[in-house]
Amino acid sequence: MPGEIDYLLVDADPYFDPLWARVEEARIPVALQIGVSGYMQAFGPLWGEDPNVSEAQMSAFQWVTCFGRRPIMAMVPALVLHNLFGRLPRLQMLSIENGSSWIPRLLTDMDGAARHSVNTLGEASGRWLGGPITDAPSRLFREHFSVAPSFEQDVPALVQCIGAERVLFGSDWPHPEGLAAPRHFLREVEGLAPAQVRRILCENTAGLLGLAA
């Protein structure tokens, strides 16, 4: 119908494994990018907000609860805790335009949730869609996700959290991870070792694309 938006959420439910398997086989890194997620329609009315607004018309409340980092903070646990990477261990994900300040807290929360989801005998309790995971969620994240931080966020802290080999330089200005003059990103990586800077600015992306750095 005119004006309606249909959302197809491809997540870690085993139903989608045939699709993910083709992606893994082709060695295609999957970019999870900020965008309209359907959260405004799903959650906005619960709090008295208008669900039918554009990104430019969103309220501050909608930005915090329905846009920004909120959808990626649900998508990452869905992929990790629903064991997508246990079933398809070569998949690689990129987080683009989602910033990075949320990552340390989310990794801590996922690890805690995973610990609470086993009984005293170390057996899985509750339902594990896709099967129980066999490693700490934070380690799975570091093995399967690369992140392009927003330029105004703490890039050295992100390197400390997930490793320089998982941090990507983004230059898609005026989007939030880019700068009008991309070379100004060098200010954000001051204090890092030259080898780490080379990884972030060039080698990591080249490796994900199968190119020689």
C-alpha cells in the first residue's frame, strides 16, 4: 500500500542459514549500517510518540530509543547469542555509522547474560535459538565484527577494547564516521603505534575486501 514500509529482518534464526551460508561461501563481509529499522513503529507508540515521522522529524526521545545505537545494540546480541557464528564460523560483520561508545558496555552485558544462562552444572538453561554458544560473547564479537567508529569518539579506547585489527577508518562524510577532510582523522589515532594506524587506515579494510594492502 502507498505510504507503508515493509521490513525484512534477516537475523540469526536458523531459518535464514541457507542465505548466510551463501554469504559465508562467497566470503562477503556484511555491513550493518545505521538506518530506519522499524523501531519507531514498534516502540514509539508505547511511549506516546508519533511512529510515522522521517529521520529529520524524529524527537530526541525517538533518536535515543528507536534510532542511533539502539537497533545495533539488539542486532549484535541476536547474531552472537543466537549462535550464528557457531554454525557459520567464517562470517564477518562490519558495523558502519553506528559509532562505538556502546561496545564495551554491550560486551560486558552479553558476557554476563551468557553466564546467567547456564546452570550450576555448566549446562545451558532456557532456550538458545540456534544452539548454545561455546565461547564468550565478547570473544565472538572480536572474532567476527569490525567497527568504524565515529570520529569524535575515543578511537584508542576502542582499539584497547577490540584490537586495532578490528577498527576501520570511515570517510563517508557527512555521515557520522567521516570528516570533510579525511586526513584529519589522524588526530583521532594519535598515540597509537604506527603499525596500528596503518591497520586502521588501510590494511583492515583491504583485508576484508580481499585486496593487498
